[in-house]
Amino acid sequence: MKSFLRNLAGETMTSSNVKNIINRFLAPLLGTQAGQIDSELPFVAMMFTVMAASGVTLHESWKKLGSINLLPTVQKEAKDVVRQVEVLGYDTLTVMYKKAEETKSKLYRDFLAGYVSAVKSGGSLVSFLNSKLRSIFEMRTADEKRSVEQLGALVEAYSVMLIVSLCVYLLVIVIFSTSFTLRLGAVEPSTSADMYVLIFFATPLISFVFMAIANKMRKSTLVGIKEPYIRALLPTIGTLGLVLAVVFVPQLESITQMLPLPMLVTICFVMISIPSAINYHKIAKKTFSAEDGMPSFLRDVTEARKTGLSPEKSIIHASKRKGHGEFSENLRLVRDQLEWGVSLRKIFRNIKSEIRSWPVLLNFLILVETIEVGGGSTTALEILSEYSEKNRDIEKNKRAMLKPYIILSLLWSVLMALTITSMVYLLTHISLPGLVDTPFVTIQSQVGLFLVAIIFQCWLSGFFIGKISEGSFAAGFKYAAVLAVTCYVSLVVSENIMASLMGGMF
């Protein structure tokens, strides 16, 4: 029966080569299990290397991985390995070899197969794992550079589509409002419903599509970030109700006489964004400080351990170092708890509630496992500190390479404002032969909504650029507020420039 199923699977594979090629092409975009394993594999390899250097058995290493919820995909794999060994009675190496044949991740397959081969050949397991870990980090560095190029292409495509989509409606009006097209039987193209659908549904939908793509391409190192979104919920409901009331309730139209609708909407967007931006800034500042300081802390622990200090005293010694920013406060708490006799496992749980960085938590967890299980061997600590430094450098360089796209977002906000303002001004203030007046009257009566749509689009694009630059949509609150204000200021400046050049006002 098994051989029949294998043959059937082989035939199916042969008959669906095209489908497999498509799936492999879309795997990075759709976030398949293979892609998730590849993202977790550097820490898995580090865990195996440190455990092997500490003298922990292979089966115990898999059991440790099965208890780490920070690696959800590999955690499922580890639980399945443990189940097959303890319940079904298979040998650990046999299960690993089967996993290597089944997985779609090439990196994971090479790691498992190489591990089995190193054990069976009787070679140095720690040397093999160290070499494999170095190779994985080198490949990850190259992958991160390629991902930066892909994200750059995505940002450029987004900026082009953003400007083009907002110009389409005005271009359609210009084309279909000529006497030539009217003679051909074209109907009047501009209705309020069409305009609302285009500027408040179609164009934002494009932004959401790009955001979904960016979400698959750019992963954040932050975990459990919910507070910024919760803080934005109440202001969003309040400001949305206010804007809708001003637009649709005639008795409240006097508000727009004191505050023009674009200014009112900009103020509302800023009110939505600022509390969440402040909250995220506090979280990100502490998190990035921890990501920068953790490798130095581990290096100090390693060097102190080499002098003969116990693991706990090495941590106490390393935590006294200054210059880690807000992470120094967390290290002080670690030192105090160790001096009070609190276990490292409980200290990790306390750190987990304070720090939201996935790499920092994993590095600290591996440190705890190294000390509790392996006694804190200098070899294991050296491996941990070396590769935590490499991971820090990779993430830091990636954020630095993506920072320039923030400037690009400011440029496209200004360009959108200048382009749309100029077009609206020309259409509503210049009379040309062959043009009918009705569409332009429609535009003139809806100028405020056009400008609101532009500001809304710039505000949305802030979340896109936040995801690109820092990996989290929560980072977009600060960029959204900045882009909304930039767009409004650009609109006012461009309006004044056009008025001075053409001798008119909106």
C-alpha cells in the first residue's frame, strides 16, 4: 500500500511540474511553511550548536525546541519529532532523515541531512554545526540584501501607481468633456458617485494591496505589538463621526467656514496618529536599544566566563556595563533579581513581558538554556555571542538601507499635492474652446473632497512606508501624521503659487 501511494505521489508530481514551479515562485510572497522555516532556521541552528557544545543529547535538543513558542513553525516540527521517537519508537536520526526528505525548504533539508551524516560518520558535530551556522548566516545576509532591492522596487512601483491613480479621474474628465467626444455620443463622465468610488475606494484599495504585499515581504522583529492600534481605535471613531457629521449634516457646515475641510481632516488624522505614534516610539526605542545592546551583553558574559567566574556572576558582571541606553535598565533588573536568588527561567519570563524583540528574547532564552542545561560552557557562550552579533549587524544594516525610502515618501506627497492642485486649478480657472462647462462646475464644487482624498491617501501611505522601513504597521502612525501634514502644507503652498501665477484663487 505504501509503495502504491509513493508511486501515485510520484506520478502526481510528474504531472504537476508547472504547478510546483508556480508554488515555488510564489512561496516567498505567500509566506509558506518553507519560507517560515527558513526565517527561523538561523536560531534553530544556533540552538542545536549551543546544545551540542554544552553536551546535550540530540533528543533533548528537540524537546527543548518543542517548548519554544518564539519559533512556532519549528516548534511543530520538534513536537512531531519527539512524538515519533517517544510514541512510535523511531530513532531520532531516522526521523530527521525522513523530515529532510519531506520538507520543501532546501536550507532545512541540507541542515537535517548534514546533521545525520555528521553523526553517522563520527566527525566533530560541533565543528559541523558551527560551519553550517556560519553558512546559514552568510546566506541570510545575501537574502536580506536581495530583499532590500525587492522592497525598493515595491516602493517605486507604489509611488508611480499612487500618482497615476489619483490623476486618472481628472484626465478622464478632460478627455470626455471635449466637444469632439460629445459628438461621438459619449455621455457626461463625471458624477459624484463615480468620484467617490474612485478617490475613496479604488485608490485606497491599491494602497491596501501594496500593504499586503509588503507584509509578506518585510517581517518585523517586534512581537505582541497591540497597544498602538488600541490607542488609535477611539480617536478614529470620534474623528470619523465628526467628519461625516460635518459633510452630511447641513447645520454643521459652519464648522468648515472656520476650518476648511482639508484642514479639519488633517487635524483629525494627526489626532488619530499622535497617541499611537508616541506609544510605538516608546516601545521601539526600548526594543531597538535591546537589540543593539544584547550582543555586547552576551560578549561580556562570555569573556567573564572565560576568567573562571560562575555563569550567574558573569551575568552580574556584564550587566554593570553602561552605555546600552534603556536596555541598561533591563540589565539592572536582571542583576538585582539574580542577587535576590531568582532563577534564570523566571527572569526570562519577566524580561519577556518588558522587551518585544524576537531576536533578543531568543538570544536570552538560548543563554538560559546554555547555563541551566550545559553549565554555561565557554564554547557554547562564544558561539552564542558571535552569532548574535552577526544577527544584530544584519538587522541594523537592513533598517539603514531602507531609511532613504522615507524621504521618497515625502517627495511623492509633495508631488501629489502639486500635481493635483495644479490640474484642478487649471480646469476650474481656464476656459478653452471646445470644452463644456458642466464637468468643471462639478469639479469646482468638489475641490474640498479632492484635497481630502489626497490627504487621506498620503496618510495611508505612511503605514506602507512604516512597514517598509521598520517592519511594523504600528511604525506607520508617525509617518502617516508627518505625510498628512506635509501634504496639506504642500497643497496650501501650491495653491498660493498657482494663484499668484494665474491671478486667481480657489
